[in-house]
Amino acid sequence: MEKDNIAVGLDIGTTKIVAMIGKKNEYGKLEILGIGKSKSLGVARGVVNNITQTIQSIQQAIIEAENNSGYKIKDVVVGIAGQHIRSIQHTDYISRNNPEEVIGENDIQLLIDQVNKLAMLPGEEIIHVLPQEFKIDGQSEIKEPIGMYGGRLESSFHVVVGQASSIRNVGRCIQSSGIELSGLTLEPLASADAVLSQEEKEAGVALIDIGGGTTDLAIFKDGIIRHTAVIPFGGNVITDDIKEGCSIIEKQAELLKIKFGSAWPGENKDNEIVSIPGLRGREPKEISLKNLSKIIHARVVEIVEQVFAEIKAYGHEDPRKKLIAGIVLTGGGAQLKHIKQLVEYITGMDTRIGYPNEHLAGNSGEEISSPLFATAVGLVMNSIENSSQSAVRMELVNEQPKVVYRNAPPVQRYEVEENYVEKVETIEETREVVSQKASKDESTETKIRRSFFDRYVDKIKEFLDNAE
């Protein structure tokens, strides 16, 4: 078993931090090799608010995952969430210098790079630039433009934006924990990879990931991400309501929610009562389960209505935007009793609970296939996909000694020498043709054209190094 096939996802949540190690087996399914879980102490609503405590929680989860799997974790793909995340729709285009040449990856990358230069609000940075449908010379609804001819390449983009300081704080925590940050992924996108089928994405589906501090929404239609949103409420708010409403401590409120909680008050009879031990010799408290479910119901209705307002803002009633597959609930909050029925009642849309077991190997434990670990499973899948794409790109570079750039007028060919890095400048931008060979005493590493996200991770690392 090669170590290169091993991937690690790190879910830094408000309630828990999960480190998950996995690899693809011979059937293409995800085999979980180890999992580490720790209580998240320094995160509130998806945002780091205590660096020291977050580092300790990350290290605890990492050590547990390493002990369970026998592998040493060097780098991780981390999920980004929090109330600072927002998304915008944007359309952009490029005019190609040579329409007689077919459209290649370079053209799409040029278009994505152009979107990355969009002016954001102060303190904000672009996290994801996700192309949707392309248009070539006026011909619309093109999903895969590579290999086609055309002079004007246009695309609509789903752009995810977040606070730069919040993202860098996460990067600081990872670096200080003694591991490398290999990638960042928006958490609702990771959860979607884990629990949604391709058919659902094609038909139209809204994924609602109810976490501890936030509720994440991702809407797919025609296999394309259409809308994302982060609602700054989650399961912790329900626990706080129980704590205040029943005058009990947080630990008891959480246990009460998990063991006896229901989102539908009509399910409990008036004479159903649970007894809570009193503090320091005080009399036990008796709590009616009907009152408990009323408290939970009120808060869950508020959360679902806010998410439904986002779904309506997307325009789900438009026949072209109709979400035929309805809603999929995942995350720890999806385990609340009767939440599926309540969501169906409020939205009028078909609803199911999303488990990540579709992509997991058959021998995976019951705990791992819980909605609680959907994001962590999605991050491991994302890490495997990123490493396999890098391997394919590296293979292609190794096979081809010459690199052709089609955007520089006229088309020129550049030889890639063995012992140096040559920078090729065009009128519009500077591109790098990289093929670096080290001396015999050093390991050989092939660098290739990197995606925006790889460069973004490097930018965070550079910022962190300079800040020390």
C-alpha cells in the first residue's frame, strides 16, 4: 500500500474537530483508515476565536487519528465555513487571439484568473471560483468547452467570498499544529460530495448541513453548483435555548436534546417527564418532554425558515430552477428526531436524511456513516481527487518535453530546459513554464501549472511565514 494514496481531511467545526484518514480501495470506494475527534474549544460559529485552544484541539484529533491508523499525518485538506462566507454570481469573458486553435485548459484558467482579480469589499478574499455554463461565440449552455473552436469564451461563475483574516487564522492554527495545509474547501461543497448522488445534482437539490455553530446551504441544478449560503445558527443555539428554558447546565441540555429531543411537539404526551439530577445535592429537576420539544421546535422552525428564504431567493419555483430532488439534510443537527417531517411541512419539498455511506467501503463502521461525519468524509474525497488530478497533470508534463502557449500572439514554442526555470512573458500576463530538476543528492520534484486554489494556499503560507 503506497502512502501517496492516503488522504486526510480536517473538519474544524464549532462543536467538534474531526481528522479523518482514508484511501480509495480497488472498487473506487473510500476506505477510512483512522479517525480522530476532539471537542472544539476555540471556534464559534465556524470562526476561530481562540488560536491556542484551537491548536490544542487540532493536535488532539490528529494524534488520535494517527494512533488509530498507524500513519503519520503531514498535510490536510481543511473545510472553510463560518458566518463571514458569502457567494455572488458573476459573468466574465475573454477574447481569444487565435480562434483557429481549439480551446484548451489555458483559456479556462485565463478566464478564472480574470475573475480572481475582481474587486472585493475591504478585508475579503475570493475562496472559490466555480465555472457554471460556458458560452462560445454566442452559443450558450456549453458544459465542456475544451476542444471546441471559438473567438469569444464566456462563462457564468459562482464566486465564494470570505474574510481573509478568518481564513489566515485557520492557516495559522494548522501550521502551528505541525502539519501542512494542502487545500481549502467550502464545507457545504465537501458535504455535498459525500451525501449527494450525481442524479440528485442533475435533477436539482438543496443540501442543508446543520452543524453546531452554522447551517450551510448548497443548491445544485443540472449537475452545477448554483447557490451557497451560511446561516449563523446551528445545533448549539438549540442547546442554549434548552439550557435557558429549563434552567439546567449546558452538558445536561445537550444530553437532553440528543436523547429525548424532538422537533415535533405533538409526538410527546403531557405525562412524559424526565428527571435531571440536581447540582451539589439539590433536588432533581423534572422536565416535561412536551415542553422540551416545544423549545426545540421554535428554534428549528426559525433555522429552517431562514434556509428556506435562501432557497426562495435562488428562485426554486421557476420551472427551469425547480429542485426535483427536494432537500437533503445532513450534519449533526439532522439526527434530531422528526426534523425531516418538520422540514417537509415548512418547505413543502421532498426531504431525506443524507448519510455519507454511498461512497464508503462496505466494512466502514456505523459511526463513520453518520451524518455527523459527512463533511469530514467529503474533505477526504476532495483530498484524494486533488492528489489524483495533480498526478495526472504531472504525468502529462513528464511525457511532453515541449509546452505550447496558445494565448501569445503569434503562437510560439518554448523548450523546457533541464536545470532552470524559464519565465515566459506575454502581452497580457506572465506565465511560468516550470520543469525543475534537482542534483543527484536532492529529491526530484516536477512543478506544473497550478490551479488558483494551490496558489491561494501558497499565498496563505507566505503570509504566515512573514508574520512570524
